Amino acid sequence: MMDFLNNFFNNIGKTIKGIARFSLVAGTIYVIVTGLISILEFGAFGITTIITGIVSVAFASIVLYGFGHLIEKVEEIADNTRYR
């Protein structure tokens, strides 16, 4: 268990990028299911729900992925410029 936690927090940039990928997939599935239910109840409103939801989930995932990538690069810069 401790190895998992150490790995989880030592590679935090990679962890954040993985969470971003997961949230994109899970969010897209959720939006599609919710949109299909909305189509059955409200008609065209469900299509708008699907389109808006997918765009929102994609944007949030891109921002989160970019943050993870930024952390990875800062760690790489810190490793390369550390006084030896």
C-alpha cells in the first residue's frame, strides 16, 4: 500500500494526466447517457445537452492534462538544474 502511495505522489504530474484521461472518458460516457435520456423526455434538448456536455468535459480535461504536463516539465527542469 505504501509503495502505491509513494508512486502516486512522487509522479504527481503523471497521476494528474491519468486523472484527466479518466475524467474525459467517464465524463463523456455520463454526458451521452444523460443526453440520451434527455432525448427521450425532451426531444431536441437532449442533443444540445450531449454537444454542450462533451465540449465542457473535453475543455476541463485539456486544462487538467495541461496542468499535469506543466508539473512534469517543472520537475524535469528542477532535476536538470539542481546543484551537484
